Amino acid sequence: DELETDEQTRAEVEELLDQLQQLLVGVSIMQELTPRTRANLVSHGERMSTRIFSSYLCSQGVNSVQHDAWDIGFRTTEHDFENGKTHNVYLFKLFLKGFEDSVQTFELFSRAQVNVVMKFGGSSVATAERMREVASIACSFPDLLPCLVLSAMGKSTNNLLLAGEQALTCSKKGVPDLEPLCELKRLHRETMVTSIQILVAVLRLSFFRKQLSEIETGRGGVHAGAAKSVPVVTGFLGRGMQTGAITTLGRGGSDLSATIIGASLKVPEVQVWKDVDGVLTADPRRVSEAQAVPLLTFDEATEL
């Protein structure tokens, strides 16, 4: 087995791809794409990326467990199923309390284990080269035991939305041939062979070997004898408090996911890693002359 991926994870990823295709067939038949269905569609990106990532960590001798966000307590409103901005302050407090209570049932999230939350977005894990950069970042902090919050890979969310739109205008027999769906299948199957494997190999040889050694001696802020695991959590997702349907926190919601986890665990730091050098004066994809802002107050950042 070239991938060294456990059979259960392989089966889960293939099942998610099959569910995705069935969901698109339903959209084609009904000729309707509701916010609830759209939220379900886009959830497949994070659900697949985190499963693949966690499985490869395990295959390389790193104890890791994948969690869908709702399994550790993420509950949201269902105003439109895909916009986390509908949370008001009171609801947010209930949301946070519910998550904190739920998190206590997960030994992997105990404060003796996790002392930092690291979030990596889709562009950070989109290719083998990006994966190498993520590995380098993780290995730069050998004294930290992270909870990793991941987005969908690359343009997966965009492709999922596009697949839904295209399913509205094609027959159910044409769904398997939709270009965005074919690209999603190719990406996740090929990534298991390339970029994930490269990343985990680097992590295993440096960061996690040191961590295992420190656990035995009780150094690094970890209780001696603790069963170290690296939680890998889907960003961006939740389930409705009333219906239980899959919901999202809106575009960019993975940053919010990471922040809520960090606040609930009371870790000293939440690290949201981006593929730019800081806050820029413009979108660098549109303005080549965009420059990093040298100084930004918290109030200014809040306004932005």
C-alpha cells in the first residue's frame, strides 16, 4: 500500500465523495439549491482534508484523531445555514459554553495536552510545496502541542459551490461528469499520494519525535505519562441547534473556529497562519504593488 493510509479512512473519504455525488444528483432532480443544501455541499471539503491529514499522521507513528467540529460541540443558528454572522452576543456565549462543556469529554483537548491552536487555510495546504511550508512552520515550535484547525484544500470550497450551480442545469446522468466534481475527486485522491505524505514525513522526523521524548520526561508543559495526540479539527463547520443540519460559519469561518477552540481551552495563543507577510494595503492577487502595513493597532484591525 503506497499511501500507508488505513482502510477506514480510505473508506470514509470515498463515502464522502459518493455522498457528495448523490447530493448533486438530488440537486439536479429537484432543480433547487437551498442554503441548507449548499452548506452540506461545502462541508465535504473540510471533512475530507482533515481525515486524510489525520490518517497520514497516524500512519507515520504520530497519534492523531480527526474531529468534525460538531462532534466537539459546535452548534450554530439556522437563520440561513451558511452565515455565522447571524450569531448575536448572547447566542455566542451560549455557543462557547456549550463547546467548553463538550470539550471536557475529549481527553485529546485537555489543557495538559494542547497548549496552542494552529489554523491553516486552504491556500496553505493546497499543494505539495505549500505542505512543505506548513511542515516547516510546525517544526519551528517544538515545545508546543497543537490542535490543528484546517480548511478545505485549495479551491475545494469554490469547486463545491460551482458543482452545485452546475447540477441545477444538468441531468442526473451528467452529474458524475461535472468538471468541478471530477476535479475534487482527483485532488483528494492524488493528494493522499503526494503532499500529505511529504508533510507528515517531515513532521515525524523532527517535531513529534522531540515531543514524544519530552512527554516521557515531563518537560515542555506536558504531564509525564500523558497519551499525546494531535487533534485535527474541521474549521468553518457546525450543526444547527434546532435541526441538527450541517451549517457553516460563513466564508473565512475557520479563523472563528480556531478562535473559539482556543478561548474554550484557554490556551495562551491562537495562531492563524496566512500565506502573506501581514496585513496588506490591497489584495496581492489583484494589485501587484500591495505592501505590508508596518503598524496596525487592535482598534484599526477591528475596524478592518
